Amino acid sequence: MNKKKIAILGASGHGKVVAEIAELNNFLIEFYDDAYPQKKSIEHWAIFGSTQDLLCRKEEYSCAAVGIGDNFIRADKISLLLKNGLDLPALVHPSAIVSKYSTLSDATVIFAGAIINSFSEIGIGVIINSNAVVEHDCYVGNYVHISPSASLAGGCSIFDYAWLGIGSSVKQGLNLGKSSIVGAGSVVVKDIQAGVTAYGNPAKVIKG
């Protein structure tokens, strides 16, 4: 089977993992990064240019992905690429389990060992990181990051740009507000409001 070329914007540590997932889905990787030409490679992959270079060459690619961890920068880049007509499919690691009754939107990446259960809805540009769990009937908004080994119980709603830290967990039916941050290892037992940072067991607001 001939491999299709995918352009990955963002030659970062996160971008390397996205690249491997794309390779496992039979894509040929070509990186772009705004540090080019000062930065010309990442590991064994060459960097072919900047964001603007990618836009000039967009007809060469069957699709693209954004390998940037920061929710807001990722959102800007995804919006730009979509506006310019590039296809940004969801990428799923072969070891992830994604229910046939869940939905994945454009530019979302599902990492190794992650589980998304029935009737959950995942928005645009979401990161569901390694071994994370999204249980049934959850809503995960656009440009959210669910970090490694973080868990959402059933019926949770995580709104745009929220960040759930590594190893944290959210009790069933709760809400994390837009742009909220939950610190690593925290246990969320009540709703977290928009724009705040919460940490601890139980999680309490420490900033916002």
C-alpha cells in the first residue's frame, strides 16, 4: 500500500508522538515548524519549512496534523490550516479503544492505551493522551487536553481549552469550565468554574 504524505506542524516532543501515531496509520511524515531554518530536523525526521511554507505547499499533502501541546497555540494553528482547506483527520493509535458509538472531530489525536467509551463526544483539536479514560456519555469540547492516565467518569462535560493534568480524575456528571486547569493527581468532586486552576484531593481552586 502506498503511503500518503501528512504534514505535521509543530516539531516538538508532542509532535514526535503525533508523528509516530501517523506512521502507524500508514502516513509518510513531513514536519513543519516556525523555528525553521534554525531548526532543520527532529530526531530522524527532516523539517521542511515554516507554517507559511506549509500553506504554500498545501496541495502536496493529503492531510495535516498539529503537534503542539499548548491548547491556545494548537487552536490557532488548526484554525489556520482548516481555513486554508487542509484536511485534519482524527488520528488514533492502534492500541487505543474507541467505541463505535463515540464521535471524534477533526484534528483530535488519541494516544496509546486511551479508552473512549460509548456515546462520548470529542471536539476539534483535542488531545486524549496515553492511557487516559473518557467514560460513557462525556462531552469533551474543542482544544481540550486530557493528560496521561487522567480519567473522566461517565457523563462529565469538559469545556473548550480546559486542561486535565496527568493522573487526575473527575467524578461522574461534573463540569470543568472553559480554560480551566486541573493539576496533576487531583481528584475533582465538584464542578470547576471557567478560567480557574484547581489542585488537590479533593481539588480546590488555587488560582482564578
